[in-house]
Amino acid sequence: MAVHKLVLDDAFDDAVFTLMAIHCRLEDYRLAYLLNKHLGTKLARRKSDIDVNSGKTAYSIFEWEDEKQMIIWSLVSNICRTEELQKSNYGLLFNNQEKITKIYYLLPEYKTVNYFLKIDSEFSFTKEKYILDSILSIPQIATTYSIDSNQLKSKDNLIFN
């Protein structure tokens, strides 16, 4: 009896997407509005946020599915701030609880980035440069640049579906 062995390439494991880092001080809804205005997208807030640490953190996400070109655009926050209570024992007279703000990052290797724009498609260099230039034309944005997705350590955090 013959043995049939099927070998699948690693191509199925690697999702093809373009990732751009955005540095700005804008609120997420304001940035989504400005990107819609300058890029011609229709980013809208998703009903549920992204949860990476099983209920500990929530990252806001705005998505748009371009049905003509079959591309999904996602604008996601990199920073999540949570308040936790911590007991402080300075003396026996009072048991005070202090609120401590903890900061979590979607991609910890990019702690200075405020938002990521993930486009589920690989663009040519000229199209990617056009998108970057359009984003940089927004006065409230400090800088933006492309990120090589193959160099990411926490690439699994970018799986939104």
C-alpha cells in the first residue's frame, strides 16, 4: 500500500499585509476621521475592541472593508491604559488604596508608536509611498513610516478576526 504525504508550504502561515506606524497625540476617533478625509477610506469603529491579555486590556480598532479591491483597512491603538488599585501600608492607622495607571502595548517593541494602520494587502512601493505622504500631509501627525512585518516579535497580536 502506497503512503501519500502532503507537504504544505509556509506560504499559508504568513499573512500578507502592509503595516504603518503613526505618531500623533490625537484621539482615535479624530484620527480615523482625518484618515477618512485624506485617504478616501471609510474607517468605522468596530463594536468590540481587541482583547489581547484575556480581559486585562482593550485596544480600540476602526475597520473598513473595501469590497471593490477586496482589502481590509484597520486602524488600531497601540496603547492601553488601565487603572488598578494597590494597597499601600504606610502605617497601621490607615489602609489606603492608591490608583496606579499601568500601560500596556499591542506591539511592545514599538512603545513610542500611538497607532498602527494595517492594510491586508501588499502594495507596490509607489502606492505605499502615496499612502504615507497622504498621512504625513495631515498637520496633527508627527510622523508615519512603514514597518517590516517579518521583523515583528509579537506578530500574533495583529490577528484581529
